[in-house]
Amino acid sequence: MTADSPLSEPVTRFAPSPTGLLHLGHAYAAFQAFDAAKKGRFILRMEDVDQSRCRPEYEAAIYEDLAWLGLVWDKPVRRQSEHFAAYDAALNRLRGEGLIYPCFCTRADIAAATSAPHVGPEGPVYSGTCRHLSQGDRQARIDAGTPFALRLKTDDAHARAGGLVWHDATRGAIEATPEIFGDVVLARKDTPTSYHLACTYDDAQQGVTLVTRGIDLFAATHIHRLLQALLKLPTPQYAHHGLIVGADGKKYSKRDKAPTLRALRESGKNADDIRQMLREENVPGAVLWE
Ligand code: GLU
């Protein structure tokens, strides 16, 4: 089988963060993963590394909403907050290869260091101040208890890994260009991992062979592909789907008070109604199909 062959029994996943109630955009993403699993397996993962924003009641609501939508997932559900030691081991491996460094910069430092920042997929690309600190300087700050994040030397890492390709269902073979992120954060100051590291590690750990997710995370795959190479993890196939947008043309989000699945349920709708609402012609505004 080549990397491009459709998978007969894909393992897919839905990986929400329990930071709020699910809305129609989540239902769309969950259906994409569930329907793509066909004869394969559908996995659920709680991306709850940001413990300050995650709540058990939102996790419980996710189970309730997905069951209401008629989805069935493999048990047990993986919670990222229970696997910090594994992410730490992955970071140690990268540390041993000289590919990460501590970054003590505050947001204000970063803004001050970059008057005309080069903007990447996650905002201004880091200027690299802490990459050039002497070992003594680094140790002194660590000893002083200055909080730090861990950043990847993305260009060096990519040079070490060599040319990398991943496969997207609609766009075909994509050459990875992780440099567009600059030196990406792999462990945050407030939590000992990051979305990129935990997600990439877990997709491999859970045996995911087809990652379905929104087009807003397309660029993230460049970094994930690099991390797979560095950590010797398998590369799944990818299918980045369009996003549900509201009548104002903006993507549905928790912050915009998009109608929640709970509210739709309480208004008397059922799972078929939700599937029907998510058909292109019925969505207020548009569905950006890719
Ligand atoms: N946890 C991410 C989110 O809620 C999804 C990550 C992914 O699918 O890779 O947007």
C-alpha cells in the first residue's frame, strides 16, 4: 500500500478541548471523523492540557452531546492531562539531541523584540532572543526560578530530519514547511506540553491512521510532520475539512456564543435534525467546503 491509498479500516479521532459546550462546528467535525471511520475505529480524546480552562462539567457535556448525536467511540477515552510524563519523555529526547531550548521571554519581551514581525500561522514568528543565550545565562535564569517555555529549533530540526511529505485527502502530497512557524513552543510556561506535541504524540499513541480536522489546522500539520520524524512516530493520512460559518461569515466558536448542541437539543431537535442542518444548503451563511 502506498501512502496515498485510501484506508479500508481507518482509525479516526475527535479531539475536543473541554473548555465550553460543543456547538454546530464541533458536531460537523465529529461527524467527519465518525463517518470517515466506516469499518475502522473512532476514538475520542480530551485535549485538556490547559488545566486552567478545562472543566469536568464540559467533559461530561461532550459525552452527553456526542451520544445524543448517535456517535459511539472506543473506550477508554484518553485524557491528555494524564500523560504529562510521556510528553516530558518526548521533550527529553529532543533535548538530548540539542533541538529545544528554554525561552524566558514574556509576551511584552516578544512584542518589544519584534518591531516588524514576520507573521506565521500562529502570529508573529519568535525572533530567537533566547536561542542565543549563553549556557551560563540560561542556567542563571533557571536557578533564579524564571519561568520558561521550551521552543524547538525548527530550522535545525528540519535540516536534521530531511525533506518531509504528508498526504492530505483533497490536496494530495504536501511538502512540509515547518519553518513558517519559526521556533514553535513545545512546552508552555504554564503547562509542560503544547497542543502540537501532545496531539502529535497522542495520534501515534492511539494508532490514529486518518486525522480529520478543520482547515484552520492545516498549517499545524507541517509541525506535526516534523515532530513525527524527530520522535520516530508514524505519519497518518490527513483530511482537512471546511469550517461551518455563521450568518456573519465567521467560523463558529465558543467565544461567539454560537448555538450550543445542548441548546439545540433542549429546543427539541434530534441528531437527524443536526445532520440536516449541517447540509451545505441549510447552513446560514456558508459552509466553506475544501
Ligand atoms: N483540540 C483541538 C480543537 O479543539 C483539535 C485538535 C486536532 O483536531 O488536531 O480545536
